Amino acid sequence: MHWSRKNFELITIILLLIFIYFIDNFQLSSVRSSPVYLYFGKPLLWFTCAAVVLFTFTTKRPMGKLRIKTDIILFGVVISFFYIMLQVMGGFIDGFGKSPYSFTIIGLAGNTWILLTSLLCKELIRQNIMGHFYHRKNFYIPIFITSLVMTLMEIQISQVSTIDTNLKAVNFIGSTLLPIFCENVLASYLSYLAGFKASLGFIGIQKAFHWYCPILPNLSFITKSLLGVFVPFLAIILIQHLYLKHIRIKENRMVKSKNPFSWTVACVLSVIIVWFTVGIFPVYPSIIATGSMIPICYPGDMVIYQKIKIKDICKGDIIHFTCKDKVTVTHRVTEIIKSDKTVYRTKGDNNSIPDIDLVYPEQIKGKVLFVIPKLGWISMLLKSHGEKSGKFEY
């Protein structure tokens, strides 16, 4: 009976969150942006959800030992200030921008009301969700699920609906989705150990900085994705060390089984892969979709390109360029035409005639470094038939 009640409560919480998300995203924009909804409707939704959770469902004590809860709460506050400091330092490199929020007295009061109601209710709900998994040996999956739910609550449908290219998708994942998810992983872990006060201290200070600072760091894609992954998971490692030290766990096997270092490595590697794919590094990958360059490369092969200076392009080089219709092509340079502006004639090795259009310097992205056979077949199979993507070469 206890098992069924616990699962019923968990499913009910998730359904309440889905209901709030649906109301907040699938109504008329005029209603969603109206003061009545922002200052009364939306807070009422969160208050209702939090009240149902707090007064109807079973409340459980956080997993962490009582004597170190204060330390964990304080640590959440410290790591939040450290995170903000790194963002400000990044701003001195990437630049700063003006805050989009109002700083009038009415605006500050309204923003404070909206922030406090949603933030407090979210963290109380987070604690209740995590409470259903206290005393479980494997708490990674519950933290992952809770973090995923809370992340989706922060992503607006309008943000996703504007993604129409692979580049925008990669940028959204690296600079928005992944950092928010990692921050929620840390918040969920703090809540797991010390309750909603710990997660509220970490998330609340972050939100306050972005809502009340008139000038904010205008961080680049690289900085956002790196800080958004590195800081939360470094904090998890430090918290884990603090917690294990206080409860005097000395068995190496247990320490290793609970060490989240592998999570950090996996997430950092994920960020590096995203950077590599989007072309941050001097080399970048792409996938061949046609046979115009057989036998150099075949459909489904992955090609690694190297960014190159225009003056270094020679006749015979296989270059990677963008056509007028935004399709990317990998063909060989057969002729360099120098006049008022240098242009290039290209041809696929397996084509009988040269390309109709000449290639201008601004169209060129790089040249072929080497080919990895068949590595792109999985990606090709995931694409719908006939879809044209900027990541598939012709």
C-alpha cells in the first residue's frame, strides 16, 4: 500500500507540473503577457500546486545528516556566488549587455513577486519529488529524472519552435538546455541532501543576479556551455567529498560507487563534442550524402575538414563550401580564376562536368583533412528521407 501511495503522489506531482507548463505555454500570447496573468494567474498556479504537494502528500526528511545540513546549505550559497563571479569574469572577455528586466519601482516589485512565488514553490516541489527517493542506494536516476522535469519547466515552447537549422539546435543545446540541466542536477542533489533551503540558496542567488543586475555578462556560446557544465559538476564532487568526510565512509568501494566524477567527464566531453560539431575548433566534421566524390569519399562517410586561409587554397585541393541555396558541398578545385576578385571552379571527381556556379572566397569553409569511412550512416538513418541539412555534403 505504501509503495502504491508513494507512486501515486509522484505521478500526481508530475501531472500538476505538466498542467502548469501547458497553461503557461499553450495560451494566447496576449493572455500570457498580460499583467493579470503574470502577477496573479501564474503565482496562483504555483501556489496551488505547492499547497497540494505540501498539505496532501507525505513529507520526508532529506537524506543528509542533520549536523552537516547547514554546511551544505552554506556551500550552495558559496558555489552560487562563485558561479556568478566566473560569469562576470567571462563578461570581461565576451562583453556585457543591458538587462531586459524593468528597474522601476513597480517593475522591481512585480518581478520580485513573480520570482519569489515561482522559485519557492518550485524548490518545495523539487524537495517533495526527491523525498520519494530518499534512502535508495542508487539515487542518480531520481536526480536525473527530477532535473529533467525541472529543466523542461524552464524551457519555453517559443524557444524551441524557432529552431530551424542544425546550427541553431546545437547552439540551443550547448548554451541553454545543457547549462540549465546541469544547474538543476546540482540543485536536485542539494535538495536530496539538505532539503529545499539548499537548492533555493543556489538557484535563488543565480536568479536574483540575472533579474536585478542592470548589466549582465553577454557570454558566448563556448563560455556558457563550459561554465554551465563545469561549475555544477565540480560542486557535486566537492559536496560529495564533504558529505563522505563527515559521515566517515572509508570503504573505497563505496566512495567510488558514489563518486560523480564520471558524470563530470561525460558532460565535459559532451560539450567538447558539441563544440567540435559546430565548428569551434580549427577542425570540424560533416557527413557525405552523395557519390559525387567517389572514390575519395562515399555516401555515409564522415569527413574531417580543416579551416584554411583563402590564400592557401591550391588547384587540386578538395574544399568545403556553401552554395547559394545554403547547401554545403565538398568538391575539388579544378581552376583558380584571378581577376578583380579570385574565384574558384570546382568539380566532383565522380561528376562528368564541372559545377555550374563559381565559388567565391566567402563561401569557403575549409578543406578536406581526412575521411572516416561509414561513420555517418547512423546519423543519415536518423534523418527523414529527402531532408536537406546543412550537415550533409554533396
